[in-house]
Amino acid sequence: MANNNEKMSREEAGRKGGETTAENHDKEFYQEIGQKGGEATSENHDKEFYQEIGKKGGEATSDSHGKEFYQEIGEKGGEARGNQRDDSDDGKMSREEAGRKGGEKSRR
């Protein structure tokens, strides 16, 4: 919607600009600018920055998702882990060892 002076609002201009950009660029374009942005961010911020945004993201996810969400992603992770070969020479923990360690930690 235009305001009384026949000018677009910032919101409308941003939406139109975003739509035009999306029409003119493909997935690879967005992947490339995302990678560049990530690299620039990593050069400008330290470990504490990432810990803080991770904490905030985790809290926001926790606030917006219920128990079922965590059950579902836990099940998917377990299935993905179960589909991997147990291979003690690859440096990965076996399912048995992971279960044992998780049980020990829960017991404490």
C-alpha cells in the first residue's frame, strides 16, 4: 500500500525488492552470498558470539516447540545413527558405547 504521498512504505519496498531479486537469481546465488556472509561473520566474531547466538536460538526453539518436536528429531537422529555402520576404526563412537556413556551420565 502506498501512503498519502503516493510513496511506498519501507515494508512494501522491501517486499517488492525481495520478490524481484528472487525472480532474477537462482539457488546457487543465495548459497554463494550466504557463504560469503558466513565467512565475513566468522572473521568479525569470536567463540563467545557463537555461543550466545546458539543459546538464544536454543531458547527460542524451546519456547516455540513442544515435547513432540524433540521426540521427533531425537527419533530421526537415532534412525540416522542406526543406519551408519559401526566401525571402531573410523574414530566414531559405537551405538553401544554411546548408550553406555549416556546411561552413566543420566545415573549421575
